[in-house]
Amino acid sequence: MTIRATIAIDTADFDLGEVLTAHDTFAELTQFIPIDDTLVPYFWAENLDLDAYEAEVRADPRVAQLVHLNEGAGRRLYQIEWADNMDGFLKHIHTPELLVESGRGTNDRWVFRIRAQSREPLAAFQAACADEGIVLQVQNAHHNPDDPERPLYGLTDKQQEALLIAQANGYFEIPQEKSLTELADEVGISRQSFSRRLNRGLNTLLINTLCTAYKL
């Protein structure tokens, strides 16, 4: 059994995020390569002025080296190495029990998808980061994410039901054809419970569709 978690981190909370998204840049990690007991990130950067971005990153005292490897379609591929101690985030994620599948960020927030064999390594990683002031916001976690029987888009059966009932009954139309109270009555639960179920379903659907597609 495996588990995949989507984790959000405020950029200001960790060095990796601050450095890679300097100068209003969108950054996307491609892989981590272990070198001399550290993890060296490779990443794509998108910016209107990548020359200025490179100069700013190279001038950062936390950076030992920034290597421009490739470019295309308005973005560049880099390798970055740290000057002294490993970034706290990298230090704690450098374990064979965790696999970083993706990492994308802006100057406000980063979103990572991390895979592990169980919840324990993820919980230990979250606790270790919290000890250093890196607050991880777990947006969702899925057991056996590659299982074809896994709920569609991460939605529970009840969330799918709420969304489909709302759509079929014109709840999203303008003007609205049925109210939350009427939809809740149809399911046989309270208005508050149906509203909570619907909102959680919408949030999960957005995270696993538009937020993923637009790298948010």
C-alpha cells in the first residue's frame, strides 16, 4: 500500500522556495540528485526577465552555484547547489521513505506531491519541518493512488453524489433552480451537512483538476 499527499508550503517558510521563486518567478522542480550527502535540485524557471532572475539567485548568499543547463519556450532549466548547510526542507525530505513526484511554486506558495509507503514517514516529515518553522498544509492524501478503483478525482462517494445532485437540479444555474435546503432534503440530511459536503467536494475537485493543470 502506498499513499500520495499534496502538500502546500508558504514560500517564505523555507529557503528552497524563496530562492527559486525570487524576482516573481514560477519554478517547477524536475528531480533531486543526491551529491555528497545532499540533494541538488534541478528545476525549470519561467520569468519575463530570466537574466535578471539568474543574477539575483547567484547573488543570494545561500547559493553556491547556479548552472544554466537548457532553455525553451520562455523558460530555463537549472541546477542549484547550496553554499553551506542544506535547506531545512531538503534535509528532511532526503530520505528513501519519501519520493517527491512534483514541486511547483511562486513567490507566494509551493505545492508538492509526495509519495510514501505509509502515513508514518509523511507525519515524521511534517513534524520535522514544523520544528524548524516550516508549516506544511496537507491538502489531500490518497491511499493506493494508482488503484483503478480509487475515487474519481479524489472525491468520496458522498461528495460525488452532492456535486451531481446539485448540478442536475440547477443549483449552479443563474437564477438558481433549487436551494441548498431543497437539495439537502432530497438527500435526507441537514442543510449544513449538505453544504459542507458540497464545498469539500468542490475544493477537492479544484485541487485535482484546475489547480494541477495550472500548477497552483
